[in-house]
Amino acid sequence: MNIGILNIQGDVQEHFDMIKSLKRKYNVSPVKVNSVNDLENIDGLIIPGGESTVIYKFLIKNNLYDKIKSMALNNDLAVMGTCAGAIILSKDTGDDRVTGMGLLDITIKRNAYGRQVDSFIKEVQINGMGAFNAVFIRAPEIEVPGNVNILSELNNRAVFVTDKNLDIMALTFHPELTGDPRIHEYFISKIKK
Ligand code: GLN
């Protein structure tokens, strides 16, 4: 199985290394995705955290936006968006500069916890997984979770949601930064081959 990492900016290498570390155990390979052609042979895609306005512009410019959206809607692609990636997957970003793909029925607010200095690490409880050290960096907040499964909350706000098929996932934190592979393993387990 090939797992693409959207290679624009942000935490690309961290996700790449995490998938690489799981290669033997799950027979998965990481692939950096720069163009529409790179989407041909992948089964799952990670949209990393970074700056959502930059990621959005690049996705549009390289025709990746519509292609990723239609592959996901056709159930041809599982997608995990973390932080800025979660903003891209949302239905409503509340920001004219970033139009969400609407792959998840969530309204999200960018930079809801404040500036870079207001970033923090907090242990959250994830359904079926247990405690997880979650790193929040200029994180967005899921203001309105619609028709989604909520796997984790912090202060009564969803921080980890999936669609009903369980293969489109959004997290407002960074699972690639603590060396804990369980969320990547969960994503791998939901990819249908
Ligand atoms: N604040 C960023 C944005 O709105 C997201 C931050 C992150 O991905 N760590 O794009």
C-alpha cells in the first residue's frame, strides 16, 4: 500500500518518517505527492499541518484540489488531515482565503487558540485508543461538528473526527510529532484496498 504525503510545506518529513517506520509491520510505503500524477498509485493521503492558506493556493494551482476531492468522494482515497490539513478537509473554514473541500461535515475556526506562543501539549483521550499526547500548534478549533464521528474532545470541543466511512479523518493536533504511531496505524487500518 502506498501512502501519499502532500509535499507542499509544513510537517511533510515527519509524516513521511512515521509511515516509513511502519513499512515492515504493515507493508506500507510513503510517497511524496507534488502533482496529480503522484495521486495515481496511492491508497491514502496525508495532508500535513502547516499554513492552510499556502497549502490551499498550491492545491488549486497544481489542479490537486479537485482531483483529491473527487477521489475521496468516489471512495478511491482515504485522507487524513492534521491541523492545516483538517482546515482543508472542512466544510466551512470561516476564512475567504481557504475554501474547505467539504469532505467532512465540520465548521472550523483557524488559529482559535491564539498565536504561535499559545501552542501547547495536552493529553487527550481517544476512543478505542486511550490517552494520547496531543501537540496543538496554532491549532484550529472544530466549532460545529455535523454528521461526523467524534473520536476525541478537549474542553468539550471535538479535536479528532472521521466521516461515517471512517476513512476521512481530521485532527486539530499533530500526531506526527511525538513518535507515537497509533494514529497513523489507525489511518492505515481504515484504508480499503
Ligand atoms: N494556523 C494554521 C492555519 O490556519 C494551522 C497550524 C498548523 O497546521 N499547525 O493554517
